[in-house]
Amino acid sequence: MIVSSPARSGSPRSSEPGTIHDRREYQVHLTEQTTVSTVMEDDKATPTDHTSEAESGAASAGSDVVALAKSSAAHFGRGILMGGADIIPGVSGGTVALIVGIYDRLVRAVSRVDGTLIRMILRLDVVGAAKYLDLMLLIPLVLGIGVGILSLSGVIEYLLTDQREPTFATFFGLIVGSAVLVGRMVTAWTWSRAGIAAAAAVTAFVLVGLPFLSDPPSHPAYLFVCGAIAITAMILPGISGSYLLLVLGAYGTVLEMLNGIRAGDVTGSAIASLAAFGAGIVVGILSFSKLLRWLLEHYYAVTMAALTGLMIGSLRRLWPFQVDLTPDIEKLGHKRYELVMPEFGDATTWIALGGAIAGFAVILLLDRFANRQSASIESK
């Protein structure tokens, strides 16, 4: 999700949750994203007011087809970039969506998976439903995201299995950087908000250490729940869906399924698991995402404070220094590890620390680039 801070002015704010300041912060957050996306999309528009009616006809139809092909190819390319980011815990595909100028349009399209769309489908209004859902954007974008995810899934599984320490260290740095940026969004830290963040951090630290999340079930029902939770990253600032899956213990299982599909090893159980995961995503869009939108609109600062604490506490899941307790097991989703303290006399420890610093720097640079993009576009 987007890591840019919505409002960094020093204006005074009320400390009470649900005040007008919370709603203003959230509206500013959305307005900045809307401005970036709208301007970038508008810049691509080509005026046709001077085209005479006599010159339209077949030539116009041909140009429409070419424009559609170009637009679809562009969205497909953006999807590949987003998919490559989505599969890395700590890097948000939403950030990429903001940078390439489609964030607002994407969120608007996703939010339209609602009752209105269902009524259109029941009336068999296929054309209306397609326009309402903005399938001209979603189809090539989702295809590109799928290609991006599948292209990197094998590499990520190898890194998590054979290069686990430096990989987790890099992920650790990415999440720390994201937590810092989310913390910046709470522009008026108070003792109560700090207490909420601390309580959330302790809660997350305890939860991710529970045996259930250390050895979660791979049943489709659990993957359904994971899909519903992971999709909330679409609207949660600074959060990636892959990180939520990692915290829930389902990241390795999902990677294995994706790599199986990429290798052509499609089984009935894999199809059932992916179908349950996809159904969870749809339910998450219809339910959890709307609840989170309400929280962000009415209790923005409190929600951001709690989110900061949750990210910090759940870093326990990404502690890079681990001992493999199941060396005979090859499947990533079934392996178990024990957390240990680093050995500073070992060169690999310093390599891991370097990866953590690099991950932290990458997130800050992405945020800075996104902010510069926003500033340059708004000045036009």
C-alpha cells in the first residue's frame, strides 16, 4: 500500500479520535493520491475536438483500436511491476501504482465490487458491469500482476529456503522502513496514541509467536481467511499483502502453489486452495476493506498509531537469525525454524545486517520518489 505521508504540516490537531482532524487527514491522504493519478491519466489524453465528423468513421474506429491496444499494453506493463513488488514482503504494489499514476483508478475499481455490481450481473447487464468495474484497466493489469508474481515466485522461494538469513534481513529492513513511514502519518503523536501503538506492538509480538501461526494449517478454509486479510493491504498505508501472508504463516504455502502452477503441476487440491484464496480476496474487498475505510476516515490517527505498533511487533516473524529444525523437509510451507541471537564474529551476520540497511534505504527512497512525482505533477 502507499507509503507516502498524507499530511506533514505542523497545524494543531485535536487529540480525540473521530474528530474532524482525523477525517481531514484521511481526505488529504486520498486527495494527494487522486491528484497524482488524475493528472497522469489526463496527461495521456489526446483532444479530438478538431476532428471533423467526416473524418471519424472507419479512421476513428481504427484509432480507437490502436489506442486500446496501447493502453492495455501499458496497463499490462504496470501490472508486471506491481506483481513484482507485491510478492516481496515489505514492498507494496500500491506504491508502484501511485508512482505509475493508476492508484486512484485502481482503488476506485476494486471498491466497486459491491451490491451495485452484483445487481448489474443479475440483470445480465454485462456491458454496464464491465464499465462500472473498469475492466479495461483491471483485465490487463491483473494479467500483468500475475505474470510479475509468477516470474519472481521461484526466485523468492529459493531465497527463503537457501538464502534465508540475508533474505529475511532484507525483508526486516523493508518493514522497519515502512513502519517509520506509517508512524510519520500520525502527525500529532500523543501519550494515548503512543500507548495504543505500544499495546498493538505487544499484542502482535505475542500473536506471531503462537504455535498456531508457527505451524498454520494449509486447509483451503484457512487460506480463505488469509486471502480476506491480505487484500486489506490495498487500502492500508505502508502494508504489503505478502507481509500479511508471512505473518499469518501462509506465505510459503501460497508460494508453493504458485510455483506448482508455473511448473505445470496443477492438482485438484491446488486448484481448491487457490479458489479458496481467491474467494477470500473477494470477501475481503466486500467486507474488511469497507470497515478499514471507515476506520481511516473517522479514526485516522488512532488507526495509523495501532498499525505502526502492529508492524513493529510482528517483526518477530522476520527475525533473520534462525536455525532450521526440519532440514529433511524440502517444502517451504512445512519447514520450522527456531530464533537465535546473531553471532557477530560470523561474516554472514554482517552481510545480513547490510541487507537490512539496504532494505530500509529502499523503502525511504521509494517514498521520496513517490513524493517527488506527486510534487512535480501538482506543479504542472
